[in-house]
Amino acid sequence: TIRKTDHNFVNHVCLMCNQRDSETTFVPDYTAGKENTVGNTAASAYALQDGWIYAGVEQKIVKYRIGSDKMTTVYSCTGKIPFNVNVVGDWIYFSLGGTTSEEGGIAKVRTDGQGFEMLLPSVMVGEMLVVKKTVYFTTLKEKYVDFAKDCAPLYSMSVNGGATKQIHDGYVRDLCANDTHVFFVHESQYGAGTLCRMKHDGTNMKELLEKDIVRLAVGKDKLYLTVADGDGKFFLSSVGTDGSAMTSIGSLLSGGNTFLVSNEKVFYDGSLTEFDEYGIILYDMSTKKRTFFHEEAQSCHAVAGYLLIENYEGETLISVSQYDIAGQKWVTVAAE
């Protein structure tokens, strides 16, 4: 007697016979009233909603509850890598990367891995931010005529897919949002960056400030900027969410690729400068002191008070080191 071969379900479909498993009753991950309205305060690979962290790692969407030491797979994106993870209520929104724009796109899946839907196929997404019922995203153009108009324009689309609308031309980057507005930097071909703001629904677009803005982050009641002075020096400044009252806070060692702000703590990396070897650098705005926080990591992510550093063996993710900024405690979360 030969034992019957078990089904091999991936994303609720058997890889051998294509039979679907039974649809389970959906149970939200969040407590009623605690779901996000802004999918992620800044474009990132990680998102947090009511104690659950969601991420795009390798070729899958994963999640884990704060306090857990292991992540679980939500959805396998076979052959494609998910980026720009946002979570709003029951749904995870993310972009898919490929070697060409035809292989990319924007998709969503429920937090239990059911109901996958491709919202916008054949697009190479740069950054993406989901706010209430709208997906904001930039498209990376492989060929462009005018850097400041064509390279990475900003578009919007319903969270249910459908028609797209161009919101802004040019090279748009550093998408972030607070409870009322979406912010971004529009960069000219020669480095000057204009700080822009619009309401959540994409209306009332305003240019707030024109500086050589390297990085932008949103705080509780103000924005934080890394600004270059033209002589290779970088300075940390704050500005009101209406563009007023720009205040210089202190000097930084680099512009870096990482720029994370949590209360009085600023984390950034030393890449692209002589300080690359120092990894992640911590600047305390209250004491004006600098600490070489994590000398091995060259980049990190953050979600609402947690710093996340991915640990690889070769090209395989083995764990995520999670740092509680308020509690000053490290926890290792193993990859599945």
C-alpha cells in the first residue's frame, strides 16, 4: 500500500494538483479601532500595525508579533521580490520588483495570506506609501530626457486598483506622512531639493521650502532634514510641517542612505563618505552627542520606535535584529 501524497499548499493552492485549500474565516491581526490609516509613516520594507510587524524579505511577505522570536510567511511571491510594504487594516500593500518594468507591479494581500490581487502590473516602482484609500508611488524610468521631470514622477491610485493619476513630475523621493499630510522632496538635476506637502487626498499641493535636502523624515509635530552645504558637510535641521521655523540642530558625519528619527534620537549611516566603516551612527538631539551605534550594519529600517537590522548568511536572511529605542533592548527574530 502506498501512502497517499499530501497536498503541498502554497498561497492556498496545491502545487501538485491546483486544488485550493478551504477558505478559513478571516481574523484581523489588530484590535478594533487600532488599525492604521497611514500604511507606513515612511516608504520602507517594514510596517507596524497594532503590535504586528510586516516585511518583505527575499521572495515573500512575512509577519511577526512584537515579542515573538520567529517570523511566519504570509505570502510567497515566487520569482519576485516584494518592497515598500504598507499595512492598512486587513490588507498588506507592496510593490514587486523584477529586472524590467514588465516584471514589476503593485499588489495587495490580506494579512492572513488570502485574497492576493495585482493592482497595477508592468510598472517599476521606486517608493510607495498607502494613505487611507490611496496608494502614492513613484515610477522609475529606465530612460528619461529631463531628470527633473521624467526620472521618477509621483502617481496616485485607489487601493482597489484602477486608473492612475500623475500628481507631480520630476524626481520625487522620501515619501512620508503624518496624520494630516503627505510630504516629499522634489529634486532638480543639480541637487537642490524642494520640500512639498499635500493633503491625504492629494489636494492642496504646496511647495514649502527649497534647500539642498539630502534626507527627509517626519516627526511627531515637525519634519527633520539632512541638508548639505555644498562643501561636503551635512547638517540636521527641523522645520514645521508648514515649512516655517527652520532650526539648525547640529552637524552630521554624512548624508547616508538611512535617516531615521524617533523622539530625540536620530539614526543614520556613514555610507558614501570616509565614515562608511562606522555603520549606523546615533545622534542625540538633546545632548548633541554622537555614538557609533552599530559598526557592522550598513543599513537599517525602522517602524514606530523600533530599529530593524537584517542579518544574512550569503544571500539568505537568517534573522532580524530588533532594537527597542525607548527600552534600549535588542531582540533577535529568526527568519522562517
